[in-house]
Amino acid sequence: RKEVEQDPGPFNVPEGATVAFNCTYSNSASQSFFWYRQDCRKEPKLLMSVYSSGNEDGRFTAQLNRASQYISLLIRDSKLSDSATYLCVVNTYNFGNEKLTFGTGTRLTIIP
Amino acid sequence: EPEVTQTPSHQVTQMGQEVILRCVPISNHLYFYWYRQILGQKVEFLVSFYNNEISEKSEIFDDQFSVERPDGSNFTLKIRSTKLEDSAMYFCASSEYRDGTDTQYFGPGTRLTVL
């Protein structure tokens, strides 16, 4: 089983639509969770952290279900500028060492 | 806003040559990382570094790779004898804390092409 698994897409959705991405992770010891955004040939940029209580940042809502080891991202009222690859990222912290484990990413294209 | 910087943006080298990729982490950050991304693939962890020593390294980070913080600002990744399969984007990242929750900030990357 992959450490972090995402549907690679592509997701092609019309502007203004709502789109949801899902992600599962295999290491139950993982401690923190993030969604990063990556534009073509650019660096990953933090979109938002993900908390068990769920969190919202404008049009973006993230949810974490630790029991199911499942993370989601919802984008409402999508805009052309949302076109990018969305990376599900898990941080595993163990005895002072930590590393980010990335999913393969889900590619999103917003269509005018 | 402070940011991680990397140089060069693109490095082309011949197979077997040594390359050094440079990074300047955010100034008050204490934890440093290198990741790589082969074209079309996911971002992969290479190594983490703290207090002038490696904290953790992946199986990718073999004897051909080394990291160094030669002064108070730079953080370098050296590949001793490059192979074709080392062609990738190499991202440096830094974080202020290491408690499992802190954000890692990524530099713009160096694209390494090995011919």
C-alpha cells in the first residue's frame, strides 16, 4: 500500500463548481497533515494544514479522519487560478526526526 | 516575506561530474531538508539536517550524496558522481521547529539535467 495515496485525476471542472479531493495514508503514527499546491514546474506551496476538527480558509475546507486515515479537500466556487496540482502531504515525526511524505498529487484544471 | 532561495535555477552537467546545489534557508530556521522530484513523479524526501548533522536520510540518499552547512547561511547538496537518473528538480526546505507540526517552506528548486 502506498504511504500516501491520491487519485491523480485529471479533474476538469467548470469555473464556479465545487470540487473535492480525497487522500488516504498508511502510517497510523503520522502526526500532521497538509495540502500543498504545486504549479507546473514550481515548488510546492502550503495551501493549508489539516486538523481533526476540520478547518476552513475562504473557499477551501479540509477534513481529517484519523480513524479511517483519510484526508479531504473541498474547493468551493472554483476559479481559473485554482488550476494546479494538489498534493496531500503527511508529516511523520519519530524520535526527533521528521519528514514529509507526499502523494503523487491530483491535477485540477478549471475550465472557463 | 522571508523565503528560501536556491541557486542555480538550472544546472546541466555531464554524467560522472560532481555538482553542488545551493540553498539559503529562512534566516531564523534551524531545520533543513532536501527533496527531489523526478519529472512527472511525486516529491521524495532525501535528507534532513539539524545542528550540523544529518537527522534522517532516505534510501535514495546514498554515498554519492552529501550535505553541508559551510557557513551561517548556506546549505548545500553535493552529488559526487552524477548519473542520468539523478536528473530531477531538487527542492530545499526549512522549518523553524521540529515537533511534527511545523510548516516546511520550500525554495523554488534547482532543475538538474545530467547528460
